[in-house]
Amino acid sequence: MSVTFDIVGDPSSWSDLMHPFPQADFHHSPEFHAISQQNGEGEPVLLTARADGRPLMAWPMLARDIPGSDARDLGSVYGYPGPLFAADVDQYGVLQHALEYLKSTGFVSVSARLHPIANAPLLSQERTDIRQIGQIVAADLSRDVVELKREIRGAKNGTIKKIEKSGVSLRQSRDPADTPIFQSIYRETMDRIGAAPYYYFPDSYMDALLASESFDASYVFAELDGQAIAASSIIETSHYRQYYLSGTATDHTRLSPMSLILRDQIFEAKESGRKWFVLGGGLGGKEDSLTQFKLGFSKTTLPAGLICKILDPAVYTELAGSAATDGYFPAYRQP
């Protein structure tokens, strides 16, 4: 099989090249990559692969300058992008062709997140260039409502009844005027758990999500006596609804109002015909108390992972120095 590759940056061409891949998530869209670029995360690029004119792969990434160097590497947006493949191809075989091609492009390395569902065949393999980074929780919406309800543990059902009895109600909004309310709760939560600066997003980032024409983004607020006490950013595409960013006001953590948001979102996603509700994993990929909370809504876990590949060993070693053996990838970006 003769495979040809191309790197595309134009958003219109990017959108056209994604059409053969209906399993795409919002993470794959040129618009989300543009939002990430505005957030200073890198320059959007789409690597495509074709064989005899047939699309085989579309892999969105971010080209990034390496501080203190003229070199560049490839990373990915926050979330679960990963390469998309035609239905009947050997994903790892095409990926190896792609990595060989990237060696000729001048990039030093690739460190790119995989999609836990679209890239399940890659994540199931023991490979040196694929790193497992924990588990994510997701609800498989192909199951019937009775099974989905069974996934929500008895303790959660008791919590939700207590929340409803307290008078908490839910409100959905796509109005950027609600961004300050969301951000106040979200940032308070990040402060409380000691999150890294990476997890703080500016108002402009949140407003751009709401304004997107490529996917449907909204806020869902849990409110008590007219005041928001928990908030979640929910993003939806044709296959997926995702619990993206969220927080709970410190004074109301014991009530756990987020439980009501998640319960309703799972069943709304089922009713709207989505295939998966993605809850995500723990902070920084760790299996922590956040993971345990999410497991209260679905017992289905999927591996999360990264493609990690050195493309230019000489430059990589020079940039990494003594950090080259520390395990962090790429070593020269170690915090």
C-alpha cells in the first residue's frame, strides 16, 4: 500500500478533510484548535493520509515552539483528540507510516493525546510509543435506560434525592453573560484542589466555546435560592456529549449538587441520540477522588493514553540534557 501524507492548516480545507471521519469529536475540529491557538497552546495542523485517493487518517495536532530553541515539536489540545482512521485499516500500521513521515518534517518529537473511544485499537496494544496515562469514565449510551440507571450507585440515588428535596434546580445557558458566574465557581474549585495553572482558562476561551458553530457548548448550573452553587461546561457533537470543565462552590460541596447535573446530562444525552457521555478521568490523569466520584455514574472505564515519539534523537537529547532519562515526555518540557 502506497500512502501519501499532507499537512494542512487552512480551516476550510481541514473541515472538508474531516468529512470521511464521522467519529470525530469536538477536539478534532479546526475551530477548537483555533480556540486553543488563541489560548497560546500552539499552531493548528492537520496531518492527513491517503492511499490511492482514499482517506485513511486525519490527525489534528498543535505545532509548538520549544522555548530557548529554534526547534519545534508537536503536541495536542486539552482533551481527547488523537488520529482518526478509516474503519477497516490497521490503525497502528498507518500510525507508523505517519511517524516516519513526520521524521522528515523537522519536528523534534510528538506528544499527542489519544481518543479513548476512536483510538481504542491503539490503546489496547503494548507499544513503546504509546503510553497509558490512567483511565477515563464514560457512559455507553447504547445500553437501555434500565442499565444506565443501574450504573448510578444507590448512594448516588440517595444523594440526588437529598439534592432535589433541598430545592436545587438546574439551568442551562449558552449566554456569555453567564461566563463570569461559571468562572467564579470553576476557579474557586481549581484553587481548592491546588490545580496547576494549565487548568485555568481565560473568559475569552469559554466565550469562544459558546460561540462555536462546529459543536454545541453550554453551561449547566445547579442553583439554590437563585444562586449558582455548581456549574459544568458541557460540549456535544454527533456521537458524544462531554462533561468538560466543572466546579462546585466550596460552601456546598457536602451537598454534591454536581450529582444532579451529571444524572440529568447522561439521560438527556441518551434521549438526544448520542452514543457516549464522556465524564473524563482524574486530575492530571490520576485515579483520585474525582475519578471515584465519576465512577458513581458509570462503571465503564476506558484507557487514556499518549503517542510519544522522538523524531530527531540528536536535537531531542541536546534539548533534554540531564532530564532525558526522567520519564517525563518530552523531557525538555518537564515542569
